[in-house]
Amino acid sequence: MNKTQPQHQRHADLDLPETLDTADAKLVYLYLRIENEATIDELHTALGMKKITLYSLLQILTATDHVDRTGTQYVCQPQTTTGGNL
């Protein structure tokens, strides 16, 4: 039987960068790692977080090179060991 690869990564593959200190930052980061990309509206709907909070978190995650923004989409960057604490 031919098994297809699961669309989402396994939990064991979702190591968090050590610089992510807050639960909200970890949640947004993990969501983006699993879904590959998302807009503010998608994050708001999926996570139930206020958009103002998401904008702030994504600004920090982008500044610390954990997340990149392309148009309205946010995507995770490959893990790095640099960046500030959240």
C-alpha cells in the first residue's frame, strides 16, 4: 500500500527556538511552522488572538528573523540561534 506523506509536520520535528519566551510567541511560531504560511486574518481566526496582539508579535518575530513577511503572508524562517527574547 502506498502511504502519502502527511500534510503537517510531526510534533517531534517542531523544535522551538530558545529565544521564544512567551506562550503567545510560541503559539504563533508553531502555527506558522505547521501551516507553512498565514495571514493576520487566518491567525486571528485559528488562534483566537486579537489582531493588535498578532501584529505586535509578528513584528517582533520578523525583527528577530524567526518569521518573514511576503505581502500579507507570514512564513517561518529556518531556525537561527540569533535574535532577542520574546
